[in-house]
Amino acid sequence: MIVDGVRLLNFSSNNYLGLANRPELRVAAHQASETHGWGAGASRLISGTTDVHEAFEARFAEFKGFGASLLYTTGYAANLGIIQSLVGSGDYVVGDALNHASIIDGARLSGADYRTYAHLDANALDGVLSQVDKSTAKGKRLVVTETVFSMDGDVAPLADIVEICERHNAMLLVDEAHATGCVGPEGKGALALEGLASRVTVSMSTLSKALGSLGGIAASTESIRSYLVNSSRSFIYTTALPAPVVAASEAALGVLQQEPELVTRLAENSTLMRDGLRAQGFNILASSTQIIPIVVGSPGKTLEFALKLREKGLFTVAVRPPTVPPGASRVRLSVMATHEAADLHWALTVFEEAGKELGIL
Ligand SMILES: Cc1ncc(COP(=O)(O)O)c(C=O)c1O
């Protein structure tokens, strides 16, 4: 990337597979704008639904191994709408302590009682659900977790979570924002990797990260999709995504399906970076994916680190509270399939040099 005229190696994009820059997406968007125009002109339930929306929803559901799927304008809107549809006042949402803000906002908006369990701790989830079971309330239970966590790059213990939800008769929403396109067979996500798709209530993804486009999407059964259509306020009361945007998402899915080696390449690049940074002595938590936190601690030092990296040619961003817990400020790296191995080896030398200069190593 070029920032203020300076060429930098970008480690801060969720365009994990480089699809946002692929000609296939630009061509598809262009063609759809020729046939359908640009703006959708109305919400989905008025006149904003086109054949492009419907075709993509069907294709995405099949890709994910679900019966149906429903597009929202963003991943943020999807989490808001799904949660607000599934639960309300008198119900419970139980979420991982590090869930994304869109999940927390969805829970707040729903009016349900939001409780958290310790990050990745399935036993703690079991404990919270047992407490809820003991209470006099008869409300519904909805468990929500990201699969690949957006700031730590670790992965939820999905098989345990599914089993616990079934035992407590709780619905389960998983957020695959950073998993779709990145992990699992052909990038189908973490659920597909463990063969658990049929055992969750809704699998949410965003199209704005690995798929290089824009939009959120809920994969579920046909009957849950119908229910979301009629109850998700963030779906009903907003203008539909422009057809060219959806056409670009469909083209991205096509590239992904034709070039599964992109997913392999992302995994290889991510392993190279994680192994290298760990060997140098950086604290990268339990990352096992393309998201690699380099935990520094204080916000000031983290900013200094990001600045030093930038002076040396790497674009990274300092992530500080409230996005991450106090004391856990970090430089969050996103590895891409399009990074060249030689660039990654060079970047590792830069991280080490900067880390030593600032006393982080
Ligand atoms: C885990 C998670 N869920 C949902 C979202 C929201 O997706 P979008 O950017 O498409 O609104 C994001 C990203 O911002 C995210 O990291």
C-alpha cells in the first residue's frame, strides 16, 4: 500500500485472500451495474430484492451447507438483526467475553439479559447456562460466539459448545466473520471444519473480509430465514444492498471455489508469521489463524511500536481499549494469502528489530 507517498507492506487489512483487488469482482460489479443500475432503490421487502440477491443467497447457503441464507447490508446489521429476532425481553444471551461489539449491541438491543463466560471456556459456558436454568425465568437461551476471534486469532471450542447448547436446550449463533474464506475445507469456515453446520441455529458471516466485498449473511434453515425476514428490523427497515455489490460477492465466492489454494496459501503464510514471531519471543497469545496479536500491554508503548514499524516500512495498527481489555493493547496483524514469502521473512526481521529497539523483546 502507499500511504502519503510511502510504500508500506500492509498487515492491517481483512482482505485476507486479496479478493477485493481481483478483476473478477470488478467485472461482475460492472456488469451488474449495466443490467441493474447502481442503488437498489428500496428495502428488500419493498422492491429492492433482485435476482442477483436471490441467486447469491442460494449459492452461499449451499457453500456453507445450510438450507437457506439471508443477506443484510453489513455484518454489523446482521448480528443486530439476528439476535434481536431470536430473543427479547425475559430471554438470555450468553456470550464469550471477547465477542465483537456487533454481538454485544445486538444483545443490548434485543432487551435480553446478556451474560458472558470466560473467553473460550466451555466449562464456564456450561456454568452460566446451569445458573440460568436454575433461575425461575422461563426465557429462551441464545449462546453466541465468534468462531475465529477478531482480535486474538484463536478459535472457539465449537464441538464442546454445540454439545453444551444441545444439553441446555439453547440456540446457538456463531459468527464466522474471520473464518469464512479463511479456514475449513475450501474456506467454508470453522463449523464446516468440524462438521457441525447442521447443529447450530444460525451461522453468520460477513462478505467484507475474506470475500473482499460488503454485506452480512445469515445461513440457517428455510424456516429460520423466513422468520428473520419478517422479524429482523435491521433487514426490514433499510435499503437493500446494490446488486453490483452482491454480484461482486458472488464473483468472490466463485474465485474462492475455483482457487482453494488461496486458503492453503493463507494458512501457510500465517503459520510462517506465527512461528517466526513466537520464536523471536513475542507474545501472540493463542493465535492459530491469520489474525496475530502482538501484545505489548500499555497503549502508549503499543502506539510507539506501530509508529516504529511504519518508519521501517510496515503498516500495522495499534489496537487499544475499549476494543481490547485494559493491559492487552496490541499491534494486530492480518496475514494475507497475497503476501510473498520473501516479504514475510523481511517483515519478521523488522518486527524483531523494532521489538528490541523498544524493549518489547
Ligand atoms: C467478529 C465480527 N463480527 C461482525 C463484524 C461486522 O462485520 P461488517 O464489517 O461486515 O459490518 C466484524 C467486523 O467488523 C467482526 O470482526
